[in-house]
Amino acid sequence: MHELRRIAVATFGRSDFSILRPLCRQLLADPTFEVGMWVGGAHFEEVSGRTVNEIERSGIPIWARVEGVPSDRSTLGTVQTMADQMTGFAAAALRVDHPLVDVTGPHADLVLILGDRFEAVAAGLAMVPLGIPVGHISGGSITEGAIDDVFRHCLTKIAAVHFCDLPRFAQRIHYMGEPTDRIVTTGALGLDGFAAARTHDLSEFAARFDLGDLRPGYALGTLHPETRNPEVTRSMAESMVEALSVSGRDVVITYPNADPGSEEIIDVIEGAAIRHRHVHCVRAFGADWYPTAMAHAGLMVGNSSGGIIEAASFNLPVIDIGARQKGREHGPNVIHCSRDQAGILRAIREVGHVDFRAKAMSGNIYGDGRGAERVMAALHIADFEALAAPKRFAAPDPEFEGGLMELR
């Protein structure tokens, strides 16, 4: 009988919580583990919908709340937030008093961190001097147009064990010196919640988010700043909303992540909603409603990872604007376009062709919706004491294929 293993699952915003929730529920149902969430980042921001409320409603225990000092979304503000989050998550791990942290949970034997947010790398770095091992979810991908690319690779070197989406990502992680026995290819966890999700009727969805007489086949937009090219943010947002406003479709646009430059995007999309009756803004759908938003849409436009990963599960054509997701693997349902209005309009026409829509129905390269099961299987056989010990730098093994973990 294994000793009870305590796992803290860190979450920093709407997108990672929706991905992590199915895994947390499986961990809660397994007597081998004790699990709770460390909640930080944008979850406490009103502009982001104060999504900590969604975590509370989920019933998943919250072991720590790490609130940052409110700051603007400038680059300097981002650095300050990282500093606050690093200190706050260290206090959460040590279970010590801190003015911005409320800790109610036990000591964690392992901390699971997903993705590439600046808050995520801050939390990961805080675990290094404390000697608490990190399990990193969704490493090994590339997004050349965002500073998240750097944060993701930093977390790879911080982590003691890796749960990645695709075999190619597993190979990249190994080529960064990570031992092959610490790398598990699970498929994208984001598909788990979608596989089990209930989708609501269009009228119920429209009423829930005050979207009026919303027609099916609307354009679903989510645009984030290109944090490596901040000067293009406003013009890119303006081009997107103007192209969508003349497309003949209803348009539903969600708020961006809390990245530097996001306030410019919010200003543009809110202005478009005021000028055009068929353009609507939503702060956040939440994990329960996001699948419904995709299910009734006719296309997705912007530069969100949701378009790259989850949209294919709904056979949804996706127009990826600019360079934020440059280098990321995607299925045939995704096309890239330039940041200008003319390029976006051309892409809208292209995805409307019958041939393109047929290609969009070819399945999802990111997995089968059983990623959480594979993480659970790997955690069951993991040696937690060994994960806490220093890892070796591994020489490249050219025969390592990083194949998807087989389930019984």
C-alpha cells in the first residue's frame, strides 16, 4: 500500500483551469492521492471574470489562494506580477504567513503546472530552492510569436516529469536533455473536458451571455497580444474586428489573456460591440460553456491555442492570425493569415469553401480525450522520492520516438 501522495495543481487563469479540471476530478476519486488547487494569477482579476468563483463552484478543494498586488498590463507590470506570484507560491508551498496568500492545504509532494504563462514559470521557479518536484503538462511545443515560448521551455528544465501532447513534443523535451523515462506522451488534456462536456442549446447559450438573437454559424473570436511584437497589437485587433464585422456573420469575441498589451485589445473589441449590433463581447465562457461556444460556431478567428488544439474536435475551421502561434503543430482545419484586414477577409472566404470544410472534419491530431487517464497511470507508477532528487542531463537518444502512452 503506497503512502498517500499529496499533489497540488496550480492554476493561473480561465484556460488552464478548464484543461485541468478533468484531471483533478480523477485525482480526487483515487484514494492513492490527495489533491488540491493552488490558485493564482488572473483568477482574481475582475477584468478576467474573477474565475476563482468557478473553481469554488467546481467543488475541487482550494489549498492556497495567491493574490497578486494589482498592476497594469504593461511589461513592467508583468514582471512585478511574476515577482509577486513567485513569492506567493513559495509561501503557499512552505505554508507560512504572507499578506497576499491564504493557505489551508497540506504540504505538497508534487506540484502540477500546465503550459507557459508567466505566472506558471514564476510558480515553477519558486519550487526549485524548496526542493519540491514539478510535473509539467503540455511542454515541448513552439509558439514563436509569444514570450510564452521561453516560459514553456524554462518549465521543461524546472520539471522533474513531463506530460506532453504529441510524440514530436516528447522528442523536443528529450533533446533539451531530459531523460526519456521522465517523459510521458498523453495527448492534450484540453480534449478530456470536451469529450465529456454537455453542450447547451443555442438559445440557452445566447441568453446566458446576453447575446441577443444569436444565429448559428457565428464567428468565435479570441485574440491575444503578440508579446514579441507589441507594436502590432492594436492594428491587428482593429483589422480582425473590422473584417469580422463585414463578414455577414454574427460575431462573439472573448477577452484576451492578461498579457502585456491586452488592454488595447479589450478597448478595440468593446468599441466594436458598441458600433455593431451583431458583434458581442464576453469576458469568459468558463469551462462549462466554452464547448457550447465552439459547438454552435461556424468558424474561429484569432490566435488562441483553443483554435489550434480543441477546435478540431468540433470540426471547426480556424483562421490563425499573425505570428503568436507560429511553429505550433495543427490539423488541416487551421489556416494562417496576415494581420491586415484584407488577409483576414481572404481567409474567411477560403474557410467557407466546401473543400476546406471537408478537410476540417479529419479528426484531431492532439489526441483522443483520454489524456488525464494517461497522467493518472504515470503518477501511479512514479517514484516520488526519485522525482525530488536531482535529475541527470541525458544524452540524445536518436531512437526515442515519444509515442502515445498505451492504456489498458
